[in-house]
Amino acid sequence: MALAELPERTRMAFEMHRFGDAKLREIAAALNISVPFAHRLVADAVQHCKQRLGWP
């Protein structure tokens, strides 16, 4: 499964955003990271999943 391949913090950020409807600022606070870094983690996870699923 594509999500299982992600680093834990990246997976957590993605799950919080996509499945928990958390805002980036909420993810940043929960993971003790900056908002831009929270955005980067979510974007990295989305890109990884797209690649693993063969989406453009």
C-alpha cells in the first residue's frame, strides 16, 4: 500500500489532512512543525501516491 511506504510523519500529515479534514495549521501544531513544512509533507504524500497508482 502506498501510504505504508511513506515516512511516519508524512503519512500522519496526509491522513490528518485527507481523512481528518485537518487544516495545515492544525497539522503543523499537532506535529510541532511549521505550516509550510506541513504543506510540503502533504504534497509529498500526494505525489508519492499518484506515482504508485500510475496517475499523471
